[in-house]
Amino acid sequence: MSNPSPPASGLPTWQPQVNSELGFVHGLRTVPRAVALLRELPQVLRLLLIPLVLTALLDAAAFYVSYDYLSAQLLSLLPQEGLWTVLRGLLSLLVAGVIIFGLSWTFGLVYLLLCELVVDSVSELVEERLTGHHGSVADLRSRLRSLLQSLWQALVLMGVGAVALLLSVIPLIGPVLTVLVSITALGYSFFAIAAGRKARTLSDRWMLARGHLSAVMGLGVPVFLASLVPLGNLLLLPVFVIAGTLLFLDIEGSRAK
């Protein structure tokens, strides 16, 4: 097999971050590495703005429809005069907050699902520029199979998110379990993008992630923290897509040794 061609001029030569054990800190470090890479490849960021804008528009439409319906239904139960006006205003704010909270949980999954082909192309471009060769499965059948697998994966991850919320009601350890499950699910969702391009089954993706679970959780920590900041997940999703690709390449490099 011939050696891969070197990356384009001006780009740093990529080497897989090989380690006998890709741990938690390694997963954390993929995020600053992704930021540095995006500085070298601004066209990747511009490409990722397309799915970001699309997902934001879908979320805005979902908020408008759900808020209009829910607030109208709830406010119709209250009188419109006197101190009830204050309560109506507070209830409207509460409804808006609940809807925004729900949309923030699903934003990343909707982004990765509806924009699967675009995200895959970005991940594919990053791998090609870093390694010097095109390593993904490009035929249409494989892409469709990957898309269907990602749909099923998104449904599973939404179920995991629901379970994480239910765990929070357990006294003392419940909130801790909720955070750990959320971090793992979020880190895995971005790690699985590059794995999906290799036409892996869901079980293959999970087995690969489980073998480096601490690194996947390391990636999931900044994703989780960003989801707590208004617009944080929206602005940083491109970085996390690249970070997940870097982690996958590192794992693949370690397995090849």
C-alpha cells in the first residue's frame, strides 16, 4: 500500500495521537485540537453553517408552534383581569422556558440527524486533509444505510436522555448519574459520526466507543457544558463534529499499531 500523500501546504502534518490507553484527558484535548484545525480550514466552518442555520430555523418554527398552542391552552383556563394578569405573564414565561429546555436537549440530535450527509462530508473532508487520503465509503447504498442507522441511533439517544432525566429523581446519586449518562451519550453522538461513515453497525460503533469510554466521556464533558449555555451548543457544534472525527482517527490509529 502506498503512503498517503502529505497534507496541503501550510497545514500541520497530522499524526494519530497513539497511546496504549486513550483516556479522559485525551478526549478533552480533542476540542482544542479541533479549534486549531478549524483555524487552518475555514471552509469547513463555512460549510457547517448550512446545517446550523437549517437546524436553528427548524427549532425556531417548533418553538413558535408549540408555544403558541400551549400558552393559548393554559391561559384560557385563567381569568384575564386583576392579579390574574401577573400570573398569566409568569405562566407564559414558564411555558417558554420548558419548551426551550426541551429543544436544547434535542438540538444536537436533530442537527446530526437531519444534516447527516452534510456533516459526513465535513468529517470526510477533515479526514482527507489530515491523513492525505480518502478513507470513507462513498457509494450511495452505504450512505443511505448509514443514514438509517443514524436515525435509529438518534431515537436510542433520545431514549437515553429521557432515562437520564428520570434518574435525577433518585435521592443523592440521581443527579450524578444524570450528568454521567448525559456526558457519555453526548460524547458518543459526535464520536459516532466518523464511525458511521465507515458503514459500521450500531453495535460496532458502541463496542468501539466502549473500548475507549473514558476518552468518549472526555469529549462529552465540553459538549455537556456547552449545552448548559444559551446558544453554546449552537455555536460550538462544528467544533464538536471535528473533535469527534479526531477522536475516531486516533482510536483507529491506535488499533492499527
